[in-house]
Amino acid sequence: MAFFAALGAKAIARQLIAAAGVTALGLLAAAGQYYARRNMEYEDKESDSEHESRDKEEGPREEDDRNGEHERSDEEESDSVDESRDEEEEEESDSVDESSDEEEEEESDSEEETDDAKNKKAKCSLSLIPAAIFIGVLNVRSLNNKVLRILQLIIKNTLDVVCTTETWSKEETGDAVLRRASPADFRFYYQARPSRGGGAAIQVTPLLQSAQILFKCKTTTFEVAAAVLQHRDWDEPVLVISLYRRGASGAKYDTFLDEFQDVLFEIFNLCDNIIVTGDFNIWVDDLRRGERFRCLLQAYDLSQHVREPTHRRGHTLDLVITRNVKTSCLYVQNDGISDHYSIYFKARPKSRHTCEKSKRKKDKDKKVKKYKKR
């Protein structure tokens, strides 16, 4: 029994061993299959990763290639656009240059035309402006003992006309004194006072046509010398007056104003262009004393041009009064000949066009004033 039992145990052991071997082999086979699968999976993953890496590498390369191709195409397009733009700009610049050249030529032509027009206008305006004469005015306070000084004064300043007052000339000696005080061929006109002192005179260059004017009205408060002057470039003559009034006030001053108005009436009937110079012995710079005289000048459309003292003690006594005459370069100078200062100025008659224009303006102003009063 024991024997059979041992045999049975051995058989069971063999079976167990065989089963264990089978299970071991099965386990080994299962493990081999497991690892084989894992290897296959790993290999598959590696291949997939390689593919992915290749795809990743190839992707940016392709994108770079694509971008490069795009950039090349963009560069080509930009080059073509730039070329077209350059061509357009060159064409535009050429057209602009041509147009600018044409405009410059037109402008130069227009400038030449305007310059020609300006030159023509300037020539026309110059032809309308008459020549001016140079005039000197002085209270000499006795010409008898100052002949050489007056002659030197005329020559030094190249004066065309000299109006002197308080000459102290006499009827019997006036011609001789003025001849000595004048350059050769000068003409002279004067009025002497019957009594001592006073007197007025005009000395004129031979380059001017001149003639003496004698007034019909009687004057007792002043002496006056008058001459009509004509320059070859003037379309109208100018009447020049040298006047000396003795200093007085009250009734004699009123008489002077009346007599001066009488002279003005005669003057306006003779000539439109007037120059009145001389020693009036009126303080025109004093508002109170010179008011009536200034109102008289304004009423007769006369202009007084001296604005500074003409006597060494002050005050403006020697005057330059004009109507329809253009004055310029007026100045007062102490030549040391007497207690009065010399006055120098240039004068010419205003052109007819200017006089007519100023007259129309004054008439228009008068109409405006009348309208405003209404």
C-alpha cells in the first residue's frame, strides 16, 4: 500500500512538475509575447515620432520655402511696382519739368512784359513831371552893403531864383545894386519903399523866361515884387512874389489883410500856379497871433510850408506860400548874412492831370460835407 502510495505521490509530483513546467513555459511565452508587443509598440512609437519629427522639420522647411517663394514673388512684384513707379515718377518729373520750364518761360515773358510796362509807365510819369527850380528866400536887411555876399550865395548854391526882402533899395540906385548882386545875364525885378528901409526884389536865372507883374491895387502896408516864370519843360507858368511887410498890429494889421486879399484877387486872375515868399512879420507859429492869417490862407486854398523859426530870436516870420505848386527839399539855414535865416526849396508847377484830380477830390469832399450837414 505504501508502495502504491509512493508511486501515486511520484506520479502526482511528476504531473505537478509537468504542470508547473507548462505554466512556466506559458508564463515565459506570455512574457515573450508581452515584450514582443511592447517592442513592436515602442518601434511603432519611434517610427511615429521619427515621422512626426520629419514632418515637423519638413513643415517649417516647406513653410520657409513657401515664404521664400512668397518673398521672391513679393520682391519681384515690388521691383516691378518700383520700376513702374520710377517710370511714372520720371514721366511726371519730366512733365513737371517741362511744365515748370514752360511756366518759367511764361513768367519770364510776363516779367519782361511787366518790366516793359513799368518802364513805359515810369517814362510816361517822368515825362509828366516838370523840372523843378531851386529858390532861395532871405531878409537881407540892406542889400547895399551885402552885394558880394548875395552874389556868392547865388553862385555857391546854384540858385535859379532869389527872393530878397528889406533890401533898403531906392528907385535911383536899385538897378545898379541888384546888377552887382546878380550873376551875369541874371534878370531882376524890385519895388522900393518911398521912405527909408523896406523893399522887395526877385533875381532870376537867364535859363527861365521871366516878366515883371505890376499890380493895379494900391498897397500901403507892404512892398511886393512879382514876376511870371516859364521853364521850357513846364506846360504852365508860375507866378513868384517877394513880399515885405513892416511889423505892425491893430488897425494896420487889418489893413494888411484887406490889401493882401486884393493882391490875391489879381493874382488868381493872372495865374493858377502861385509862389508867395517873404518876411510877413507875423508869428504864424503862434496860435493866437497867426490865427486870422492862417484862416485867410485856408480860404484861398493856399499852403504855408515853413515849420521852424526863421529869426535868431525865434518865431517863423519868413514864409513860403503856394498854390498848385509842388515844393520839395525845403530847409532853413543860418548863412550869417542878417538876423534872419535863409530858406531854400525846390518848386515846380503841378501837372494839369494832378490839379484836375485834386480839384475833383476837393469838390467831392465838399459834396460829402454838405450831405453830412443835411
